[in-house]
Amino acid sequence: MLSKSAGAVVRALVIVAVLAAWLAIGGAGGMAQGRLSQVQTNDTAAFLPSSAESTQAAEAGQGFIDSETLPVLVVMTPSGGGDVTAAQVAAVQQYLQTLPETPIPGADAAAGDPATFADVLAGPTVAVPSEDGKALLIPLSLDAAATEEPLADGEGVTGAVVSELRASLAEELGAAADSAGELGLHAWVTGPGGYVADLVEAFGGIDGVLLLVALGAVLVILILVYRSPFLPLIVILSAVFALCLAALVVYNLADDGVLVLNGQAQGILSILVVGAAVDYSLLLVSRYREELRRVPSAYTAMARAVRGSIEPIAASAGTVIAGLLCLLLSDLGSNRSLGPVGAIGIASALLATLTLLPALLLILGSRSRGLFWPRKPRPVEGAASGDVPALRPTSEVLTGLWGRLARFVGAHARPVWALTALVLVGGAAFLPTLQASGTNQSDVFLTPVDSVAGEEVLAEHFPAGVVQPAIVIAPEGDLDAVVAAAEGVEGVESATPVSAQDTGAPAGGAAGGGAAAEPRVVDGMVKVNVVTSAGSDTQAAVETIERLRDAVHQASPDALVGGAAAETLDTQIAGARDLKVIVPTVLAVILVILVILLRALVAPLLLVVANVLSFAAALGVSAVVFNHVLDFPGADPTVPLYSFVFLVALGVDYSIFLMTRVREETVHFGTREGVLRGLAVTGGVITSAGVVLAATFGALGILPLLFLAQLAFIVALGVLIDTLIVRSLLVPALVHDLGRVAWWPSRLARADVEAEAIAAQGTEGAAPASSR
């Protein structure tokens, strides 16, 4: 046994070692957090499974393409309206002659960066007038290989090129180019390259504004919860260090190619880590405050707090991690990437809460308990001498707001759970109205962006589907049948075989040498470019691809249909498949974890059903808001999938926090009294945790992207439903109504009668608990 002084030295050394380790993590992780965008992959095609038809078509069509390119389209109209003049055409041609010499901002040639546009442009640049004479189109092609690596300043090549292109167009050809306005042209940069640049810019808020908004919201809530100026800062500091650890691990794994990180996953990572870390901290600090009232030593109180809260916190983290890792079963790489990224974030939050936070609390407030000022926890009678005070009578526990609510639930258990279940079912009734079959690419942005505006102008003056035609790869012998079948599909404008003289890589126009030209044959296969009436970024084009595949497969069973619209279709098909596979898997995994944690079958089943009902209600209410209040155009299939994983995994956390405490109280007081005590004791902290998590996820809504805005609303609403209705009313009322049956078949169910009898006889003021 160590002496008292030796024990104090050991404790001090451990605390210093923990703080030193986390300071090192913070230094390295802070830099990694700022570089996460450099290791992102946001290419939709890269996320599709190899079994997808569009992926197979792309692979089969490699022989028809000299090099991979990324189309960037510049569309221009006269600033004053009317037709494009000869002088304006001449000005554009002169501009295009100097375009290759334009330097790329942020590039460092010495570091191997492409220095000018000439280093990334593939093919000649020409201006194509529209048939109505009111617009010009400049199709540019960026070398895909040259755009893959970031520049020396960390920015992406595509974003830098598009940004500089927009600036030079405004300066050289804008309304100010000619004092009389005769040469003034309004230019938009759109196409796939323009969309990529705007998407990267939208995700640029992740590193700064998003995190600041989330932390600011959490700070305000914590100040209201703790009514202390110091404690919230300690909790937030712990969350920030957890994020640094997560960023450090994710950055290195993504940089080494072990996992794939996209913009969505990065944004969700920040929110997930902050929300989870603060939630776990609230539980630990609450238990620590409780123990400080029972023992004089802060070290002893912290040791007891960690022992008492480690099980629910670890179970909560394990549940979320397990749920997220179920995303590895997804067919989509974007979904699979979120699984390990999110799991790393939750593990980092858990580690920071159980190591860094206790160290900070002890080193900054071990003697004076000043971190809790002005509401310092005062030791109760007997604590000063080291005696453990007796369990408080139920009459003393069931006080305050949550005590009154607990009494109400206990007195009206059956009506409470029946009414709350009915309310949730009413919300879930609107679930079928959720439109989650996909949206147009232009609907992704919630604020005006240049690429979307340019797409609208482009569609007014040029054939929409000519920009990125669908492709069909078919056996040479089936060429005529495939062309005839494609041309007969509703929504198809033309089907043109790629000729022997053609590269087969359109950049703003449909490739092909005409029906009479000799087709190009590669390994016995031919390629057909199919121009659709609708643009490739629209749902109308996706529906056309569905019909095209049916027709082409009848004409040639070995034919493959690909292209941008086909990739969108395959993404939606994979998303629908993921829902069917991942949802039951997540439920099964969470049920197993709950059975192990609670050592029972009835209570875990009850919790899972309650949280599924809560999720359905959140999605149903969200559908009403999206359709009739916010007037959203629809949703991506991944929205309900991500919402399910987060809400069921995170929502069950609050039931775990409640039920682990109920189980602890049941040992001494029986099930019915135990659930009331558990609700009264944990009510404030769990509600605070729910509000914090809802606020952090709500911060995602500041990013002007439809997917994240919808996910933010659904998860924030669902968390509040879980916190305020499911955990506060539905679950306690059900458990109270069931009594010890809830713990079947564990020993706790059989010991319940004895515990209730002891509580009724030996606890002053305890309300007798009935049993079954």
C-alpha cells in the first residue's frame, strides 16, 4: 500500500502525463484538422461499386478515350441583352488566345504544381454560338490527372482554375471591358468542373464557420446548464482536443489511402465529435458533482464518478460506433467512408472524456471545487469524516422539476405511454410522404451559385443533354439494333456511334462522326453517344436512362449504359439497397449491445422499438416541413439512411443513460421506484445532453447544401423527440407499467420483490412500490 504522500505524487504524475500526451495530440491534431480538405475525395463515380452498370460502362469505354477529362463550360450572353455581335465574338476569340498563359493562383511550379492553364487544359478552346444567336459557349476540358493532387497551398486545382477563370472573364469580357458597353458579356462557369468548384467552396465552411457556430451554441447551452463561467470552458476544451485526435487519425489514414474522406464525412465528423464529447462530459461531470456531495476528497469523488459513469458512457459510445460501422456494408463508397470516420470520432470523444476531462477537472479545481462556482457542491453530513452517506430517501430524490415529472409518470404510467406512443405514431404516419428518390444536381445548393445559374442559361440556348451525353458500350454486331433502340426511347434526342476518327470524349458537344461514318471498334465493342432532352444533372435524365437501359438491353443483352446520369441512377439504386440491408443490421447490433448491457431481453426490445418509433416520427414530421414549409425539391436516398444510423444509435444513448441508472436504483428500491428515481436523478443532465447534441447537429444547417440542411433538421428534431418524449415519458412509463417483467430473464427480475420490500420498510419517506 502506498502512503498518503506517495499516492498524491503518483496521482500528480499521472495527471501531468495525461495532460502532456493530450497537448501533443492537440498540437499535431490542430494542424491535421486544417489539412483535412486536402485529402478529400468528392467524385461521385469513385464511390460507386464495381458491380454498377455505369462503372462497368466506364471501364469498358476506356479504350475509346485518349485521356480522362473534366468538362468546364463557359456560357456568355450580352450584358445588355440581344444578339451576340461580331465584335463580341472577336473579343472572346482574342481572350481565348491568351487563356493558356493565365497563371493558376496558389500554384508553385517548383513544387511540381501546374503553373498555368496550359498545364491543365486538354484540347483546343473555341467559342460556339447558339442557334438563336443570343449566347456563346466555350467548352473547356481539364486534364483529370492534373486536377487530382492539391496545390502547394492546399487548394484543389479545379477550384483554383474555376475561380481564376471567373475573375478573368469578369475583368476581360465583363460590362466594364468597353466604356460604351458594346463588348460587355455576362459569363457563367458551369458544367461538372463548375459544380465541383462550387461544392468545394460550400464545404469550405466546415473547417471554420461550422465549428465556431457549433462550439458557440454548445457554450451558451453549457453556461445555462452549469450557471458557471468556468466549467463550460473545460468541457469545450476537452471536446476540441477530442476533435484534434480524430482529425489526426483520419487525416493520416486518408492520406495513406486506408479510408476515403469526402466533404460530407468531414462536416459530420466535426459535429459528431463535439456533440458526443459534450454529451459524455455532461454525464461524467454530473456524477462527479453528485459524488462531491458524498465524499470530501475530489480524487475519491472523481474515481467514483468514473467508475459509475464508465459503463453507460462506454456502452453509448460502443452503440454509436457499432451503428456507424454497419455503414461498411454499403455499396456506396461515400457511405462506407463515413462508417470508420465517424467511429474514430466517437472513440476520440470517449477517450477524451475518460482521460483528459478528469485530469483537467482535478488539476484546476481539486481543492476549492471552484470550477463549479457559484454553485459549488457542498458535502452532506457525514461526508467530511469520510463516511458514505446512506441512500437518500425517495421523497428527497423526487423533488424539483424532474422529481415532479417522475411522480406524474408513476401515478399515470399507462395513460402516459399510450398517449405518447399515439403522438409518435401520428407523426410517423407522414413518413410515406418523404420524397427521397433523388434531386437534380442544381438543387444541391440552397444559395445562388454560378454553376447553377449558368446551367439555367445554358439550357435556354443550347441542347441540354449534349453537354454530357449518356454512353452505350455494345458488341459491334449489335450496333444497328442498339442505335435503333436508343433512338426510339422517350427523352432521347439522338444516338450517334463514335467514329474511327473520333476520340469519343465529348467536351461540350456530342462526339461522333455521323451515322454513315465507320464506327470505332475496340476489342469487338463499339461506343454510342446518346443525347437526352434533359440535362444529365436532372432527375428527368435519370428517368430517361432507366428507359434507355430497358430498351438497349432488349436489343443487346451485353450492352452497358453509362455516363453522368447513369452514375446518378446507380447511386440512387445503391442507396435504396443500403436502406434494406443496413437498417435491420443496425437494429440487430444495437439490440445485442443493449441485451449485454442491461442483462435482459424485454427492456432492450422495448428501447429499440421506442427509438424506431421516434425515428419514424421525426422523419414523418420532417417530410411535412420539407414539403409544405421549406418547399425542398426532394431528398437524396442517403438522407433517411444517415438519419436512421444517427438517430437510432444516438437516440438510444439517452435511454441507455436512463436505464443503466434505473438498473442501479432497482437493486436497492425495486423496478417501479427505481425508474422514478432514475428519471429524477438523470433528467436534467440527459435533457441538457440532448439539447447540446441537437444544437451541434443543427449547426450543419449553416452550410448551404440541401443534404446537410435536411440531415441537420431530421437529426436535431429526432434527438429532441428522443430526449423530451421517449426518454422522459414513453420509456419510464412503459418500464413502470411492466414492473420487474422489464428485466426478464435476468436475476434482477427475481430479486425485485425483495428490493421493493426492503425499500418500503427501511427507507424513510419511500413510496411503496407495487410488484407483479
